Amino acid sequence: MEKERNEIEERLKSTKPLEELKERESELDRKKEEEQAIIQDYNATPSERKAGQDRLAEINEELERLQN
């Protein structure tokens, strides 16, 4: 009985990081959309667009790390 409980607890512990990774991935997807909107905004200055592109590159790198 205790062995079974311990196995269940271990499975629960191992799923938490996955949930956290999925939350982070969702957050990065939201930020990615925001940066893409800045880049495509006709009223954005060239420096705002460049900063958006730089942030987008960083977001894409982090997303790639999370997905591998």
C-alpha cells in the first residue's frame, strides 16, 4: 500500500515541471504575438521595430529550448 502511494507521489512530482514548462511556453507564445504586432505596426519607429525583432529572436530561442 505504501509502495503504491509512493509511486503515485513520484508520478505527481514528475508532472509538475511539465506543467510549468507548458505555462512558460504559453507565456512566450503570448509575448511573441505582442512583439510581432510591434514589428508590423506602421506607427512604430524603426528602433521600436528593431527592438521588437531582437526580443522576438530571444523568445524564439527560448521556445526552441523548451520544445527540445
